[in-house]
Amino acid sequence: MIQIRNIMLEWLSFNETGGKNMYDFILKNGNVIDVKNEKIDQADIAVKDGKITGVGHFSGENEIDCTGKYIAPGFIDAHVHIESSMATPMEFSKAVMPHGTTTVIADPHELVNVKGNEAMEYILDAAGDAPLGIYVMMPSSIPATPFETNGADFTAEDMKQWKDHPLVLGLGEVMCYPAVLSKEEQIMKKLELCKGMIIDGHAPGLTGDDLKAYVEAGVMTEHECTSFEEAKEKLKKINVRDCCLWWSLIIYDQKHSTHPTFFNPQFML
């Protein structure tokens, strides 16, 4: 598989050109996997300034022979805690890229829970040096509960210095959902600060009016459930951001049924 960093394939109209210097490089004669139309075509891919500019037949000075190879869009992992792998971003990159993951959205909750701003600085510096495309969400729930003994605070004031960093996309999973429902000052400041950015959720068991209030507070995504009914409700009211919800359903069904049901993950996306 040919892996292209930080690129989502855009299926543009098929063009032909005789220009020799229009492209940075051309992937020649590859088997291009068209995931949208569910087919494989033999074609060239032209790349300019880090972006795919066309799929078709091209020629240029810098051609890479891909005969017999398959070219596919990279996987984007929508939610990951890199530190949970017990690896640095560089070593994590080496582990996941050979399997087709080219971009991840990292929530460094565990790191920041220990070292605060120092941890944010580290993860952003390390992300910039890694071959994997790594974007970062600012951890929202430091600590996750008031009963936790952690190593650092990470307040809305702390977040201001990172908010406009080019690798920061928004607010990480809001695990302290009871604080959202009771409109506690610190989490409300964080939600206000991140308006216009992505705000991820994490609220197992939340349904009905409580789920409605959670969404109205600005939370945009979710990946937790404890029952099929909860999952169905959340699919109607909030964006499901990854397969954690799908996996939770499988586990739940295996525990509560003699005939486990395995959903197609596309149903959950």
C-alpha cells in the first residue's frame, strides 16, 4: 500500500495533460482503490503541494512506478490516546502507519492529567516531528472527577495559549458530564472558549432531557453507550465519532443475548 501523509482522496474529474513540471510527483500505473464506488481502477495519481490534484493518466519528471501495488485512502483514527499505547508519538507512528493509518486525532488526557501545560507542549512538539498526521484535542476533564488525585490542573485560562495552535482542533471528550448538567463554572468556561471548534463528548448512560442539555451546551460528538436503546437515541441526537459505540454494542449484546448481533460499522458512522 502506498501511504500519503495527511491526504484525503478527492475524486476529481479525470484529466490528461502533457505538462512535465506541473506536479511534484506522479504515482504511475497503480491499482487505485475507489472506496466510494467500490471498485479498483488502474490509473496514475498526480500530487502537487501535498495534495492529490487528479486521478487518470499523467506524465512528469518525477514518476514512481506503482505497477502491481494498491493505492488507497489512509485511515483517519477519530479518537485515540497515544500515551495509552505506552509509546511516544514517533514510535506510535511506526506502529500504525504500516497498517494504513495516516492521521489520528489525539486526546492527551492522561499526559495532561499528570503534567498540565508541560504535557501539552510536549505532545504538540512531538506531533509536529512525527511522520503520522497528528492533530490534538485539548483535554476537557482534568481531573475527570473531583475525587481523583492528579498531578496538574488544566483550566480554561491554560487552554487559551493552545487554542490557536495549528494542530489543535478543539475540546477533548467532555467526561465530566455531571458538571455540564449542573453548569459548573470551569467546564462552562471551556465550552465557551471552544465555541466554533470541535467539542467531543463522553457520556455513557446519558439519555432524555439530560442528553438534550448536554448537546445544547455545545457538545458535538459521542462514543459511549450502555444499551441498544441508548445507542439508537444518540444516533438521532448527536454525532457518533468512532467505532467505540459500535464495539460497546457488540460487547453488550454478547453479554445479554445468546445470539450476538454484529453491526456493520458503517451503520454507526
